[in-house]
Amino acid sequence: MITSIELGDFLAHSNTKLQFENGVTVFVGDNGAGKSSIIDAITFALFGEHTRKSNKGLIRRGSNQGFSKIGFSINGKQYEAVRKVDSKGALAATFSEMVNDERIEIAAGERKQFGESMTQQVEQVIGLDFEKLKIASIVQQGELNAIINAKPKEFKELLNAIIGIDKLDVAAESMKIVNKEFREQIKEKIGFDDTHIEILLRDLEKYENEIKEAIPEKNKLESNQKEIETKVNELREKIEIDTPKVDKINQLESRKKELVEYAKEAIKGIQEQISQNERKIHDCEGCFEHAEQKNDLESKILKVEQAVEDTLKKIQELTSQTGSLKEKQLLASKLQLKDNKCPVCDSNVDKLNPLFQEEHLKEEMICIQKEIVSKENEREMYNQKRKEFSEKLQHSRDAEATLRAHSINNKEELLLIQKEIQSKKENIQKIPSIGGNLTEISQIDSHAKTIFESITKLETETKGFDEQEFSNLKKTVNQKQMELSQINQQIGAITEKISKGKQQIKSIQSAVSELKIVKEYVGNLNEIQTNVFSRDGPVATSLRSWALNTISAKASEYLTLLNTKIQRILLSEKSRDISITCYSKSEVLELESLSGGEKVSVALALRLGMASLLGASNLNLMILDEPTTHLDAERKKSLVGVLSQLSNISNSETRMQFLIITHDAEIFENSTVEQIYKFESSEQGSKVTEI
């Protein structure tokens, strides 16, 4: 039971302390006075849960922090739970056992990552978590009579929620998610899930049939392949034999062309040789006569040159004598006898020496001049002769150079060349026209004969070879090869198809084998979902049947304590509905025939039975929040009558504690309830006084 509540700056309470005893405690006051805050204080201190939007919303306006402290007893032990929150949302919490007025800390905070959780410790001590406590111990506004006023189907849903069967829906949905995720994992791993087994089996059958059909087709193609390969090999052997002949045919034509070309070149060469030799004879003709005069002409030229030199010397002497005579003539003009006396010594002389006689000197000069002219003419004659002899000598030297250039040493060699020219001219005349008889052409020279022998050999080796037939043979081989290539492609495609088919079969067989295990596993999951987690399955039905019997028995026990004519309540499930049947000592009572107080008693007994079913006996607490909401005056009086009898329940062995929150204070004025707290609003916060 709750033994005390202390609130500091918590919601509307600045400083509120409440003490509780066994039995019924009523909170009265107007709306907004802070009555329902007690519920948030209890759930926050115990579990850190509340109905506000955030933890900071629990702090009273104008304060920096707030706290809720709850004292409670279970099985003779005293406990205290405290939680604090500041304006930043930071939390602090401690859970302690009170032993001889000393606090022994059990847990602090919510460091779940370190395995520390105050809430978990509280849940272990109380035996309930927050959700179960709400269902077992807290009856919100309008929920008390919802049990008996609800339609059978709605009552069943309410019962499912209270006893937790609705969680089976969550479990069932979780199972669906698990099932779906499991299938997705299998599909991601294998590529399929258990729903594809039939499809895979059909694919397996399809691949097996395809392989079954493909194998004979492949065998047929392979047989055809071998036949064509044999034929191609035979044809290739023949081609290999005839292929050299093709080369030899080409060589034959090439050699024939070579012979013809050589013949042309040979004839051209002979003609050029004839022309060269004729030109040689023409150039050398008469050269021997000129060359033979060379030595004689050189001797004559030497003699003429000597004569020219002698004549030149004579002319020079005569010219010198002329100069001397001119000097004597000048002197003679000055040496004239005067009175037969010498102009030099003045001696008497008859006449002057002729060397100094002017007439005599003139005659001498005339004679010398004539002799010079004669020598000049003689020199000119010798120069002319020298020129003539030089020209002849040049001709002689040219003739000698020509003979040397043509390597002609004597006239006999020229005669031989003339005979050779005549012979070659006769041979050319014997050669037939180019392109005629190759045998005759081969007689040109030894090289032509060698080429002709090669031609004869090639003709022998290629005799009987049909080039067109060989070409057709190659075409046939190519066609067969293309046909063989197509067959190879077909065989390759079928082989690949068979290989892929076998791989697919192996893959499908492996997948199907694994998926059968998956299907069995999924089937087990579905069976669990259907039989265990389905709210209409055998587990839920059995659980409801057990819960209905337990609630019926407990509710009946509570009714005997509420002093009504109703002796027993029976909850039963029919089809998809749950019905409530009330019994007196002698008859069955319909719910519609019950008075307002009796209906409240039935509803309260059922809630207590449900609370007992959920294990509320650890805390032995039930909170009724505004149970009079939407009730008329008569039903409110009936409710007060029932609530007044709750002390009887609290004094029983179960020792239940009831906290009743209501704004209808007047309905408890004449009641037997002794502990009533009045809540009022003030500027300092909620004011709580015991009345």
C-alpha cells in the first residue's frame, strides 16, 4: 500500500505531504486543484512515467526543479522511491528500503547500459510494470461502468486488453513481421522464399524437359558435325596437294613473262651492242693512219720551232744593227769635212771613212731592212708550218685517244668487231617475233635457255591441273566450313543451354531443398501464430476461459463483502462475445434489472477481480479517478454507498487500499469514509487539507 506522498514544486504542488492508511482515501476538490496530479506523482516516482508531454512539464511554474517521493509497503517491508527533474530535463532517481528509519539504497538512476535500472528494481519489488499497473490499479474517468455498460463484443475487447490478450495481436503482428523479414532474408540469400516452391518446381520440370529434348538434338548435330569434318578434311588434303600447283602455275606464267621480257631485253642489248660496235668502227676508221704520223709530226714541229727561234734571233740581230746604224747615221750627219779638214782633229783628209758616210749608212740600213722583212716572212712561213703540223698532230693524238678509248690496239681488232656485228645481225634476223615460239626464243643465249628449261619443268609438274576446278574445290571447302561453323555454334548454344539448365536444376534443387525446410519452419511459425498468438486461437481461448473463471470467482468473493443481493457473477464466452450473468440465491438476475448501486458494485467487483488476476495484490492499490463522471444524482448516491463499503474489503485479508479522486465532495458528507483530503488552488500552489 501507499504510505506517504511528498511533492515539491511538482505540477501544481509547491510543498505537499500526504499520509495514508489502509482502507479508503478520498481526494475532493474542484477541477484543476491538483487531485489527478497525485496519479502522475505515483507513476513518475515509481516508473518515470506520466501523462504530461515532457519531464520538464512536471516542474511547477517559476521553479528550477521538482520532485516526487512515494513511500509504500509490501509484505511488511517499507520502501521509498524518489525522482527529481530540473529545468534542463536532467533526471535523478533513487530507490531505497527503509530499515529502522534508515535508508538502504537499492538502485539509483537509469544507466541501463551498465545494467543499472531503478525502474527495473521497482518492477521486481511491486511485481507490476507501468502498463500492468495502469490496467490493474488505475481506473480512469468513465472506465468503471464501461465494463457492464459495454456491448458483449466491446466487453470482450476490454477484457482482452485488461488480461493482456490484446498483446497477442501485437505478438501476431510481430510474428508477421518476423515471418516477412525471415522470408526477405531467405529471398535475399537464395533469391526465392517458400511461396516460390511450386514455381521453382515448375521451372525445374521445364529445365529437365529442355535438357531431355536438347540431348538428342545435340547428338544429331555432333553426328552431322563429324560427317562434315571428315568431308572437309578430305577436301583439304586434296587442296593441300593441289595448292603448290597453283603456285607453280603462277611461277610458270611468271617465267614465261620473264623469258619474253628477257628476250626483249636481250635483243635490245644485242642491238645496242651492234650500234655501239658500229659507232666504235665509225669512230676508229682512219685513226690508225693519223696515229702513225704522230712521231713524224712531232719531229717536224720541233724542227720548225727551232727554225722559228733561229729566225727570231736573226731578226733581233738585224734590228740591233739597224739601231747602231741609226746612231752612226746621226753621228755622220755631224761629221762633215770642211775644207778637207777633219772635224775632229782638224787634219787634212781627202774623204771620210764609209762608216761615217751618210750615204753609205743609208744603203746599209736599206739592205738590213730588206733582210729583216725577208726573215719576218720566213718566220711567218715557219709559224704557218708549225700550225699546220700542230693541227695534224692534234688529229693524230685524237685518233690515238679514240683507239685507246675503244680499247682498239690494231686493225685486226676492228676486223673482228666487224665480223661480230655481222654475226649478231644475222642472229637477230633468225629470232622469231616476241610472243611466238618460246623454244626458238630460248636460243638467244644460255640464260634464256635456263629460263626455258625451268618453264618446261613447271609445265610438266602442272600438267592436267584445272584451276577452275581447284577454285570450285576451295569454294566447296569454304561452304562446308561455314556449315560446320554454324553447326558448331548450334552445338555450343545447345551445350551452353544444357550446362545452364543443369546449373539451374542444381540451383533450384538446392533452393527447393532449403525452401522446404523454410516452408516447414514458416508453417510452424504460422501454426504458432494461429494457435498461440491468435486472440481466437486455442491459447487465447483457454487463457480467456481461465481468466473469466478466475475473475468470476474473485468478483463473487468481493460481492459478498459489498453486502448486495447478488451472490455470484459468471463471465462466459459465447461465439465472439463475453456475457455477464448475475445470480442471487434463487435466481438469475439480468443486468438491466439491477439498481444503480448494484451495477456499480458489479463493476467494482469485476475491476477488483481483474486487478487480483493481474497480480495487484503486491501493492494492493486501486485508484478510481472521477468515478462519478456522467452519473446522475441517484447513481452517484448508489456509488457512494458502494464506496463506503470498501472499508470492509480493506479490512479483509486482502488489505486493499483505495484512492478515490472526485470533485463531488458533497456526496461523501454522510458517508462512512473517514480519510478525506480536500484540494484547493492558491497562488502558492495546491493546498491540501484533511477533513
